[in-house]
Amino acid sequence: MLTDCFINGERIASDSGAEFSVRDPATDQEIANVPLLTKHQVESAITAASEAWPAWRSMTAAERGELIRALSSLMKRDAERLALLMTREQGKPLAEARGEIAYATAFLDWSAEEGKRIYGETIPASSPDKRILVLRQPVGVTAIITPWNFPSAMITRKLGPALACGCTTVIKPAEDTPLSALAIGALAAEAGIPPGVVNIVTGEPEMIGDVFTTDDRVRKLSFTGSTEVGRILMRKASNNLLRLSMELGGHAPFIVFEDADLDRAVASAMGSKFRNGGQTCICANRFYVHDSVHDEFVARFSRAMSELRVGIGTEAGVDVGPLINDAAVEKVEQHVQDAASHGATIATGGSRLRLNGHADRFFAPTLIDGMTGEMLCRREETFGPVAPIARFSTEDEAIALANDTEYGLAAYFFTRDASRLMRVAEALEYGIVGANDAVPSTAQAPFGGMKHSGFGREGGKYAMDEYLETKFVSWVL
Ligand code: NAP
């Protein structure tokens, strides 16, 4: 297992010798120690990216594409090793970790091709001796900060388009899950990506954030994580007027109309809510079910939940793993207790599941019926296996409830009425809308939020815009 950082093609330990430990969330056992880099070392990663940039941007898109695809191929070759590593540091069931490696490589493959289609433009000029050219050029050194919930995919969603556009990168993964990132760094070198183009740094987050936002050589920061940290970074980035992409928290509503296909709605609710134990930014976080189908939906959803197997991610047949750390379990517990104290019914689950010999981080899939406006689960991202449900009676009411939040990442609704489908899709104030679909994310589509869920898009041709400058050349013949 690789535990070194990666700067300028070299494996790097901390100059100070300081390290932090990475622990398996299921057992709390230490898996590895990784470097707490010094400020000087983080700056040296920016130097490496800065010096590698002229040669990287000068390569043809096809040449860069080949190297990006080579990285993807190596990740596919090592998929089983990478998946196991991810399950150990993050906790998700092995089948989901395998799925994440496939999803992560799809972004590399797609970007490798799309880099060949970064077109400029000519615009008819206002006088016969003039020409107007529009060039698209790489932004430059790109800093990347990622969260722990998708340790590989959150990196490749940024790395793929950044590299394809001709940018070089310095990546800081989350301290809970740095090992997947370090493994990707080593594979990037094996793929033949030149030294300095992909650098991976680990260490104290505030210090790294400070360096990323104050070093003039960094031209772009792409961040995925909480809204709270996104705000801090935005404030810090203002001095340098740093280009930003902000993929922040979500609080997704899931609406079931009276004409929904209930089988599909329940299966989709299960898929959306319990993937990664409910620790995904787009997972359904609150459910609104029409009065006329409420009881039936609750009964079916509750039955399906009780069949889920909670356990350690490496065991066959496990559907829900541990939560990432103690703070995450405490937050989930607080949301459930708060709902109960405000009069909600805990129809299924409601407490930790204590598994012999394992850490106390497993939470029973939980259905809260009777969610109301004052409850924490109604207002905040729970990030756990908890499904709070409220009733509604009209389409307008459902839309108003869904939009009544500062977040705007993903929203879902289920209906068989085509007119309603378009009406509701247009009315929801969210960057991603799943209409009869609870797994919308895919490499070719634009992923990102509105309102306090941030700005910028990952995936598809839209991701390229995040890493390109638009230059206007006015030419007199
Ligand atoms: P987080 O606490 O905001 O951390 C995200 C990253 O920021 C980590 O690498 C973290 O480092 C780093 N960080 C923390 N404080 C920092 C600071 N002051 N300066 C610079 N970097 C700092 O979020 P998380 O708990 O890892 O992830 C969960 C959140 O991410 C949820 O809100 C979820 O909705 C959101 N998310 C959004 C998307 C999306 O696409 N919109 C996707 C996935 C997740 P350390 O780990 O070292 O503290």
C-alpha cells in the first residue's frame, strides 16, 4: 500500500517526519500513516505543477488523451485492489467500491475524448480588414480538494477534464480517505503522465487551503465538500480572484405523486437513500408522499429497509457499511432523536447497531414518519441511512416544500403524468433533477448545484468550461 505523497513524479514523505493515521471506519484499526506535509512541501507541489504546465499544455489533445486513457486502463487493471483499499478506508460495501472505480474511470475516458473537441470560433467582424478569433486555452495550475465519500470518483471528475484541457494539478484528498488518492498518483506516473502534471499532497487542511488560495501560480480551485468549508475557501480565494468550482452539500427532496409507479418509487428510494449508507451529496434526504399513497409507500419502503444487511463492507451480502467517523454517527443520532422529540414516529430502525468486535459506527436503516418543518432532518443534510417522510396533498405544495431550502443540488420525483413531469422538472430549483430516476449521475451529463450547493459543473462538455479561459483575438489584416 502506498503511503507517500506524490510531487514532481517522486514519492515524498513529510520533511518534518510528521504523519497522521488512516483508520478503517468499521474497526477503528489503523491501516496506514500518511505524511503531514510542511507548507514548503505543498508550495513545492505548486512549483512542480507550474513548471510542468508549458510542456503539458503544448501537447496535442490526442497525446494528452492517450495518457489520460492509460491512467484509466491502469485503474481498471487494478480495480479489485483499488476497490478493496477504498472499502477499508471509507467503509462502503465492496460492490459499491467496485462500482465507484468504474464510475471514476468513465470520467477519465470521457474527458480524454472530449479534450479533442475544445473548439474555438471565428466571428464576423465589423470592418472588412478585421478578423475576430475566439481561442479556448487552459486555465493553468489547478488545485483540487476532495471529500471522503467518493475517494476516487471525486478526484477523476476533476482530474479528467483538467488534464484534458491542458491544466496541471495539485490534489488534496480528505484526511479520512487519502489512500485511494495516493494510489491514483502512483498510477498516473505508471501511465506515463509527465512528472509535475499530477501531484498529490496530504496534510493539515487549513494550511493547504491557505497555500492553494494565496499562491499566485494557482489559477483555479475546484472544491467538493461541505457548504461551510466552501464558503471559507471562497472568502480566502477572493484576494487572488481565483477561478472556482464549488460542488457543495445537498438536501435532496424525493417526491412521490399519487400517480407514481410505486414499485419503481420504492426501489428508487432504496437505491438513492442507502447507497454509501446515505453519505452521498445527491442522496434523497427528505421524502414527500401524496396523501393517497402515503401509507402504502411507507409500508413498502419500511419492509424493504428491514431487509437490508448492515455490516462491514468487505463481507459478502452487506448492503450498508459503517458511517465514516464518530461525528457522523452522532449527527445521525441527533437528527433521529430530534425528530422523535418533535413528535415523529420512528417506523423502522432509529438507533446504532452494535456489531461485536467492530467500531460503534453502524446505524440501522431508519424511517421517520411525520417529518415537520422544525425538525433538523427537514432543514439539514443528515448524511446517513435515515429517511424522513412527510405528506402533501397538491402539486404546488410538493414543489414549495421541495424548494424550501438553501440547497439546490439534486431533487427527485415520481409520476406517470407527462405534463406534470415537465412542469415539476422546470419548477424545481435544483441543478440535477431525476424524473422517475434516482441514479442520474453519469460521465456525459452536467453535475452540479444551484443556491448554497455551489456552482460549476462536472461531467460532459460542461466540465471543460471550468478549466478553460476564453480569449478574444482582434486581428487587423
Ligand atoms: P468537508 O469537511 O467540507 O471536507 C472536504 C474537503 O475539504 C476535505 O479534503 C477536507 O480536508 C477539506 N477541508 C476541510 N476544511 C478545510 C479548510 N479550512 N481549508 C481547506 N480545505 C479544507 O466535507 P466532507 O465532510 O469531506 O464531505 C461531505 C460533504 O461534501 C457533504 O456536505 C456532501 O454533500 C459534500 N459533497 C458534495 C458533492 C457534490 O458534488 N456537490 C459530492 C460529494 C460530497 P480534511 O478531510 O483533511 O479535513
